[in-house]
Amino acid sequence: MCRSIKTLREPYAPEVTQADIEAAALQYVRKISGFRAPAPHNAAAFDAAVAAVAEATATLLDQLVVRGGGRQPADRS
């Protein structure tokens, strides 16, 4: 799908920041919307989608249990 989105779960990414999550969310929304930067009349919807995807991503990463490693609280600094 989006080749520039990296896997953010352990062990592929031992430390994930909020900036990593937001960058992945932005790439995802760009891909599915077909816009690199939305027109002004679509900016609010675009930004809201990025925020929603970032929130869902953070929730997913916080709740994943990695086999053999247990669940580690993610660092969102």
C-alpha cells in the first residue's frame, strides 16, 4: 500500500515517537485521499482524518501484545 509507511511495532521499531505516528497517519491519508496537500476547502477534513488515524494508531500500538516480549508501554515523546 504506502511504501513510505514503516512498521511501528516491536521488534521492527523499538522506540516510536508521536512524530513517527503522525508521519505515518499523514502518509496514509495522503494515499487514500489522493492529495499531497488538500485544497483550502478540504483542509479541515484532511487534518481531522490525519488526527483520527494518528489516534487510532497510538491506541493500536499501546494495546498490541508482541509474542515473547509482552506488552511494552509506548514512548510518545
